[in-house]
Amino acid sequence: MATPRRPAASVSHGRRPAASRRAVSPGATGMTKLATPHTRAQRAHRARGGHSNHLGPILGGVVAILVVLALVFVFIIPTFFGGDAAQTELPNQGERVEVVIPEGSGAIAVGNALKDSGVVADSDEFVTEARRQKADSAIKSGAYVFTVGQGLDDIISQLTKGPNSTAKTVTIPEGLSVTQTAAAVQSGLGISSDDFLAQAKASNYAADYPFLADAQDDSLEGFLCPKTYDFSSAGDLTADTVIRAMLDQYNKDVASLDFSSAEATIKNRYGIDMSDYDILKLASIVEREAITSDQRPKVSSTFYNRLKQGMALQSDATMMYVTGGEVTADDLKTASPYNTYLNQGLTPTPICSPSMESIQAAMAPADTNYLYFYITQTDEWFSPTYDEHLQAIEAAKTQG
């Protein structure tokens, strides 16, 4: 019936020190006293341009200074500035990079992670410096944001202070299944989708969340509330942490809804007994079928009218839950408890986590006589008879 719609530390450049000068003692008259040759041989030697033996000590001093400078450049400068110099040669200078340090990571593992992320030029150099600063055992796990080119001292300092990333957020849109939610969590938070799915069982949370008492197939389908979640203040982020946040949000969102009154109204109008869980199931189908807010109460009404008359819901969206994509004519002939063409009534579980608008539409459907609808991205047709429904489909083809 319904067409699927969504399917550094810097080097100082100070002035070079002046060469040291030896003080010359003045004579009694205040003039510098110079030595003169006293013998004829000495005078003759000087007249011929002979050189004094005083040159030897001077040359020796120059050589010593050069040796010291060489030692400085070979040993001292690389020790203090070599790492940061290498940091400034990294590609993508100035780029902000997020690095997640897992719990229990040692300096070597952290160094490798930083090197792989392009934050440090040499992982061994990072490890050496972290150990020299006695910081290797003080590194904290979590998510960090570093700037490429940042000095090792700054990096190590941040790692000992703790995580500085505020990017631990994930957005769960309306209409996602548990499997799709797991994929979004993996992409946004780095938590394995397999770990998330293994943890996302109703039996793990029913004791703490009474609204899960009626959940079927040990499924949390429908309860992982759509929202943008910020876990920047969380410590060790796990699948359990994320799931509990979503269940807490669901509990908060539905706390003000009067399910009992809604169920009484539905019973009086349609003669149908609905539970809170049944309403969530129907809301999930409405979520996947309707596009606009105005359509939701009318789609809800159409489904209730069909249930009242004992008709199958005939929603392609429920089989999309099985196929994970588009639904073919052969798919609609496949035996599945989620095939609402072959089975009457609601699906065993919700097929996604609906928006609050869809939940409210399932609680308060429009009062119509519609039994069919045809919705495209731009138009909608609601019809009380099958003939009118066929005409609507033809009209859609003409407009297309």
C-alpha cells in the first residue's frame, strides 16, 4: 500500500655572546707595558719577521672553543630541540587531529597511536621523552585533540592532564533501527557496532527500566531514543553507557504522555485494545511511512481503520526492516512476522525508534475514513476506497 520513503618549544635566537677578553694590567704610568727583545739575536729574529711563541696558546684556545661548539651542536641541541624541530617538519601543519587513547595504554602504545595519527614524527622519541619526564605512567586514557606541529612537551603535558576533546557526540536521527543505531555509534564514538549489538538486549536493562517489561524478542527496538548525545564529560565510554543514556532519554520524553487515556480513546473509537508497547510499534511504522508532521496523524488513522476492519496493514516499511533496503514484489510474498501483507495486526516489535511526533500521532490519530494512502516526496493522497487509491497512483505517475 505505502511506498517506502527513506529507505613547540621554540629555539632562542638571542644575541651571540661576545668573545671573552683578557684584562691587560697597566704599568705605573698608566700605559700598557710592552715586552721588547733584549739580545741581539732576539732583535735580529724579530727584524727578519720571526713569529713569537705566544701564538701557540691562542690557536689552542680557538681549537678548544670550536670543539665545545661542536659538542653543543652534536649533543645538546638535538637533545633539547631536535624533537620539536622534527615536529615542525610534519605534513599538515596546524591541522587538528583527534586521537583516542584506550584504557590501559602504555607509553609505547600511545606513541604508536600518535605516530599513526600524524601527531608525532617519531614514536620512539616520544617514548624516550615521556620516560625522561617520568610521565609514561601518568598518561590518561580518553579522546584528545592535538594540533600537528605541537611540541612534545605540550603533547605529554596534555596527556597527563587528561582528555581535552569535546567531540564525543553522536546524533541518532528518528527512524533508525537498533542495527542502524549501532553503526551510527561506531562512526560517532568509536564503539564497535558488534559490541553495541551484543549489549543492546532488553534483558540487560528490564530491571532498571520498567517500560521494557513487554519488550519482545529481547529487543530494544523502538526504545533507543533519537537525539544528539554529548558524552564529553564521560570517562570510560562503553556501549552500556550509551544505551543507558538513550533509555534515560526515552523515559524522560514519554514521562508526560498519558498512555492510559490514549488507549481508552482508541478502544472506544476503533474497538482495539492497545498497550503502551503496541502504540510504540505503530508509531515506528508511522515514522517510516510519513514524511511531514501533518501526515503522521492521517497515516496513523489509516492504519487504525484497517485494524478495525480486520485488514492487513500492508506497509512496505515493515518488510524494509527485514530486507534492509528496497522491497520487491517477491519480498512481499516472503514469509516473515514482519510481512504486514501476509499477516494481520502489528509487527512483533517496533521497526525503528520513532520521533515524539509519531508516538503522539499513534496515541491521537486523526478522525478519518481513510484506508489507503500514497505518499511521495512532494505529494500525498489519502483514500477511503481502493478505486480512489488506484486513481491516486495514476495521478502520481502523470505528475511524475
